[in-house]
Amino acid sequence: MKTIIIIIAAIVTMSCHAQTLEQSKSFDSLRNEMKNLNMNFESLKMNLNLCHEEFSTGTEMIILGIIGTAAGTALYGHTDTNIIPYLLMGCGGVLGLTGTIFHIDSHKYIGRAE
């Protein structure tokens, strides 16, 4: 009878130990998954920061381009055969176009998964 009780106690102890090992493995996998999520979150924050910086630069360039074009247009009718209005309008247009390209190109950081 003692041997049966000892065998039953050993089986119960082994099954409890096996459950503890399984729980430990599941906690380790959960810990690794949380580390991966944290790394992905930090990467996403960095990429969004880069996107915001480039988008802001594009916005500033567009505003300067609009100001340059408006100044060139305002001077166009008041001067005789002066090249300054043409230069202001041309530079403003190029600056606005470059700013628009920066705006469009800034979204490349959003899709990066690394």
C-alpha cells in the first residue's frame, strides 16, 4: 500500500513540475513577444519622427515658395523690363515644387517595418 501511495505522490509531483515548466516556457515566450513589440514601437516612433521632420521641411519650403511667387507677381506690374520679378516667380515656383516633393517623399518612413 505504501508503494502505491508513493507512486501516486511521485506522479502528482511530476505532473505539477511539468505544468510549472510549461508555464515558465509560456512566460518566456510572452516576455520575448513583449520585447519584440517594444522594439517595433520604438522603431515606429523613430520613423514617424523622421516623417514629421521631412514633412515640416516641405511645408516651410512651400510657404517660402508661395511668398516668393507672390512677391514676384506683385513686383511684375510695377517695374519696367526688370528681371527681379521673373527671378522671384521662378525661384518661388521651384521652391514650392521642391517642397511638394518633400511632402510626398516624407511618407516613405511610415511603411518601414524595421
